[in-house]
Amino acid sequence: MAQLSITNAAAEQIQRVLEERGHGLGLRVSVKPSGCSGYSYVLDFADEAANDDVVFEDHGVTVFVSPEALPMLDGSEVDYVSEGLNRFFRFNNPNVKDQCGCGESFTV
């Protein structure tokens, strides 16, 4: 069975944004062909679930993943980090074989 985990920091950020929006079921995570290495992560907030979504729950939040993206995301951990003035979601993805120098895209 596929796995995707959410750190407590990521869960708190997801909950915070959903509260600010006033609606939504959780976070939608997918990938798209992009960048110099092949794929990039796509994050959006899910207002409804698709029939074929794979659903993960961790730390009280729900994450929706399309079946097409699941092989590239299986085993990943979604974290929310602060580096200097920047705050962002970071993927700790064991499937990544290489990534571009700027970290925006990856190869599996």
C-alpha cells in the first residue's frame, strides 16, 4: 500500500490556510512535467475529492493524490520549513534520482 506522510509543521500550515480560506477538504498534491530535470510538485487546496483520488490522513489533515502521481510520491514526507525569510513546503521524496540545481524539478 502506498504511503505519504505529513509532518506536524506541514499539518499546522495546511490547517491555518484552510481556516483562512474558510473552506476546503485538505491539500491536493500532484506532479507535472516541468523544469530541467523532468517533474515538479504541484500543490493546491482540495475543495472536493475526485472519485479516483488516493487519500492520506496525518496529524488531522487530509492530502489528496491522483493515481497518476502516486508512483512518484509514494513514501514521501511533506514538510513545511523556514529558511531565512522563506517559508515553503518541502518534499522528502525517496524516489528522486536527481534534481536540478535550483531544486525546482526532479527526476524519478
